[in-house]
Amino acid sequence: MEQEGVEVKKACCYFCHQNCGCLVYVKDGKILHFEGDTEYPTNSGGLCCRGNVNLIHLDHEARVNFPLKRKGERGSGEWERITWEQAIDEIGTKLAEIRQHYGAEAVATAGGTSRTDDWARRRFMNLFGSPNGFHNAHLCWIPTFMIETAVYGWSPFEIDLGSSRCLVLWGQNPAISTLPEMSGVSGLKANGLKVIVIDPRFTETAAKADLWIPVRPGSDLALALAWINVIIYEGLADYDFVYEHCVGFDELTAHVEEFTPEWAEPLTGVSADLIREGARMYAMNKPGNIQWGTALDQIGKPAGATQHARAILRAITGNLDCPGADLLTGPSLEFVTDEEMELNEFLTEEQRAKQLGSDKFKLVTWPGYGRIAEIARKYWGKAPTAEWMCEAHPPTVFNAILTGEPYPVKALLVSATNPVNSYGESQKVLAALKAVDFMVTCDYWLTPTAMLSDYVLPMAGSFERPTITSTYGCSDFLMCSQRAIQPMYERHSDFEFWRDLGIRLGQKEHWPWETLEDAYFYRIKDLGYGVESYDEFVEFYRFHFPEREYFKYKEKGGFGTPSGKVEIYSSVLEELGYPPLPPYIAPVENEVDYPELAKEYPLILTTGAGVMPFHHSEHFNIKELRFIRHEPHMEINPDTAAEYGIQEGDWVWVETRRGRIKQKASLTEGIRPGTVFTERGWWYPERDLRNPELGGCLESNTNVLTSTADEDCDPLSGSWANRGLLCKVYKVSSSDRREDK
């Protein structure tokens, strides 16, 4: 588009984790047009249906555009419009009062999904004195990162796929979640890449795979242990790598002797022959990759052991840090990382010890993070980010709000998240949101959470702010985008919220940057590109991708672990009081250990998968996207549906011992018999947003069904159980179609 006075801004869409590049055409401060950036590495010019609604999102009639202060009863929907300055002053005054009377730890924060400046939130909280920040990260990669870092010295989340011969997609469906990734996989598959999909559903990705392994939800640990058994006892291990670079292989060999494919068959519902075929395909097509997916993070009690077993699979096959395998990049030594921006040194040991959940779930709280950060600094020179890897345990925070134990939590600051729809046991979360003394929400929309808040602050969207993408602050690369226009109305970035609030509370000397661009330039200015500003870097360079390095452990004299070896037998886990080898742990709820429960709830439930065109609980407000998927659907095998008199399109109750929800039945052969799948995120913005309906936030919300009980959580990280639960289904009668409000 060539037109006089038109500027082309290099922005991004961040409506999912891909952060796809966009070219935005601007004249006189207004956007005329936008399109995908053909030179951006994650999307090469393409945009999905989410990306194509950016202009609709930008000035949507339901957007929050001005700071709002509650003036009626909580949830009444009665608001007073105030200035940003008044909101910051009054919020700061209230937080100071709470800190004075209850301690800084009585203030907690809930964060969103890596499209905000999370280092700024952690910086504020560290300076304020509270250790109680959290995300939904317990269900999304963070426990995986920490266990893999304990075993290898860093998490191999960067895969060198171009030279790979085999890709294992374990609980991941990029054909729905990350379309550019699926495009790349499809291209490589045409050139001979073997693809294995492990999923109870015959997903869009499974349909393109060489091998589909329909595992029983929650039984992934049995499958992983059986794969290890096959690889070791059939002589498929990389013995040169194992004996030169690993410790604990002999102990592992003895440990997995009993975990044969025949042992795993009744536990997983997968035949012993298919288990062997998958293990052989992965081990015999080297180099290979195991791509992370959220499924293993969401199975509750067995999660940590399963992640450990998956990590071991890479080690015993030698698929680590070599061409075509899973790479150990370490943190960047070239730019200022998120962790360096967080000011973690300002949070005292006394306050760290008060982090909620750190006495129970040590790996992803200060006890485990502190030890791993110490090892990482010694080996790499820098530590992983604390904002994602060192979190208060969310269910424990919500319980503290409700019970005052182990101490009261009086304030909750919510940024870019809707906890009632995104955290387990939503009834408890909703009760906590109603009970907390003081709540502030920063968001685009009046979500059910925002409706219960004392203040709602308007946030700038992707075209109204710059963005740096660097994989939760743990990658050695950067992808940078600029703001296309200044924020509309009185919207601000979350950086400005934390900075302004910090200055109000006496932190001014620690917030030297006037704008987000200033802060970003501080982070990248020493990269050596010779630019004078952040926007100049975006304009002329935009990316920083270091040359890929392989076999770094040879140059560095070993791996970033206490022994300098890949610790199959993990000394870090043992030091924290956990098993150093992965024990077998059954699914949280199962027919063998809980036969009486299985009589009442005879089906196996898997929840938590995302569906296009939504991202978590986002985009339900946009009718153009709701047109694509306007009702929630559960999937069930036709044979199973017939047992319960369920037909295609019936509204169905799905019930666990924690509650029930309703979704529409979708009958498909692409799911194991006896298994039920539900979609996540559902609420109804078109309904009454006031209390008690709150947009129907519980009616079809799959998190009503999940378990956050301590005994059901992973003992290492505290991740709770979204999958592998027991449920029952039955048709919704016409009289209770709108019963749950």
C-alpha cells in the first residue's frame, strides 16, 4: 500500500503465543490496514482467524477504555469513571494500608499468558515485599522447564527440527494451537520426518502422523516408563553418550526392569506392540525431538514423574544438544534477560519463606528455584526468570483468601487473566474472588473476574504497545515489534501500571524508564547493532538470533548440574526430598485404586485442550470468532454415547465428584471409547455480566470438574489435575437447560 503520509509499522499479533508479525499501515495516528509480515519467522506472512480480527479487537464496543471504580455492591456492574492518576493513587493507598496491617505477603497477583511485561510485575512485587505472584504456569511448561533443568542444566525447549528424523508430539496439537508450527511440520514430513502423536484423541495433527498412540488420559507415565524399558532392554540406547555424559543409568536400568510394555498395556489402554513400535521409531530414527505439550503438565499427581521420565528418554537416546535434536541454549549473555530486570535480590529470605505453597511444592517455589538458579549462575552466568519459574501455588493462594490459613491474603491484583475460568475447581476460585477484601483487574474486557473487582484498568492491545518475545524470558533470542499507534482512549500498558503503582509506593529510583520503549532499549542496547533507540532496532533489524551452537557441554566441560553430567538420577530432586528416579504413580482417579468411585463415575475425563478460534478464555466477546464456534462441545465415542442414550448435538451434563457442566455432544470415532473430552475457557459475555450470573462463568466451564486438592497435585510442582479424572455423562433435560447460573 503506497500512499502519501502513510507509515508502515512493524507490530505483532499476540492473540496466542506465536506473536505473529504484522505490518500496520498508519496515517495521522490511525490504522488504515494491516497484514501479515512475510519476513517474520513465526508466520511468514500468514495470519489465522484470530490474527485477522485485530482491528475489530482494537476498538470493540465492549473494550474497557477508561479506569473504572466500583460504586455499587461488588458484582453489581455499577461503575464510576475516574482518571488513571486517581486510580493509581487510591490503589496505592489501599495496598500500603494492607502491608502495614497484615504484611506485604497479604498482597498477591495473578498474571496472564506471556503477552505482558511479567518482569515488571515481579519487579514491583519484589520491591513491595511480597513473594505471592502466580500464573497458570503450573499447567503450562514451567514444571517441565524446572525438572529438565534439574536433569540437564537447562530445558531443551528449542528444537532443531530442520535436521530431525523423528518428532514426538506428546499431548500437543499444533494444527489447532500453533498453525505456523504445523505448517513447518507438514513440510518436513514430506521430506521424510517421522511424526508420532501421543493423544487420546485422533486430533487434526494425529491425522497427519506416522503413528498415533491413543493413550488413556493421565496414564502417560506408564507409557514413558515402558518406552524407557524397551529402549534399554532392546539395546537401543546411545551407550557412548550415556556412559560418557550421564550418571544413574545403571540405577535406571534396574528401576525400569518391571515396566515392560505388557505391564503398561492395561494401564494405558495401548497394546504392548504399539508401545514397542513407538519406542523403536523414536530411538531408531536419530536425531529426534520430543516437542513439549501441555498434557503432561496437567495430569496432577503423576506429572512430575512423567516429565522426569520424558527427560530421561532424550538422555538415553543421546538426543540432546546435537544437530537435529533438542537444544540446550541456556540464557542469553548478550542482552539483559527478564531475570535481570526482576530485582529478585530485593526480596528478603524472610519474605521468600512466606511464599504460599513453598512448604509443600518445592520445585517451582523458592526452595527449588533458589537451588537451580544458584547452579545456573555458576554454569551459565545467569539464572532462569523467577517470574515464571518461582511461583506461589495458586490453589493455596485462593484457599488462604477463603480460610486465612496459613495467613490471610487481603488483596489480589489481576493482570491479563480471568481466574474464574482458568484455574482448577472454579467454584472455589469464584468464592475467593468474591471474598477477597480488595481486587484490581487490568484487562481489555469486563470479564467475570473484572466484574467482581474494586477497580478495573484499561489495557493497551498489541498494536498499541511494543513487544519483545523471548520464550518466558529463557531464550537466547529476541523477536521485537513496535507499537503501531499510541494507546486509544485512556488505555495503558501493564508496564505503566506496575511502574506508576511502584512510584506511588516509593519505588521511583528503581523505575528509571519513562516508556516501555526506553526499558526495551536498555535491554538490547549492548547487542552491538549500533542503533540509538528501540524503534530503530525494530525498523532495521527486529530480530536477534544467535548462531546455533551444538555440543556446548563439551566446550563447557559438562552439563549445568551439580555433577556436571546429565543426571538421570537427579541429585537436585533428591536434595529437595523427592525421588531421584521417576516412580510409577497412577492417574489421580482410576478404576483400580478407586473401584467404588469408578462405579459412580465410569468414564475417563480429559479437559484443558484449547480450541480455535479462542485462546484460553479469550476472544469470546468477538462475534466474528463466536460465529465460528458459538457453543461448547464435548467429544465422546459413538459406542459410549449409545450406552447413555446420547445423540449428536444433545446438550449433555459432564459430572465429576466436584461438580457438573454442560456442553453439546459431538460424536466421533476419533476418541477412545470410554473417554470424554471437554473444551476449556467457556463463558458467555452476551449474557448478564452482573452477579450472580457473571456471564455464565460456571455453566460450561470445564475447570468446575478438575481437582486442586493437595493430594491430587504433583508433589514436586503443585500442578493440579485437569486430566485422567473419572466422570459420568447424561442428557440435559429441557427444564434445567439454564439451571447453573
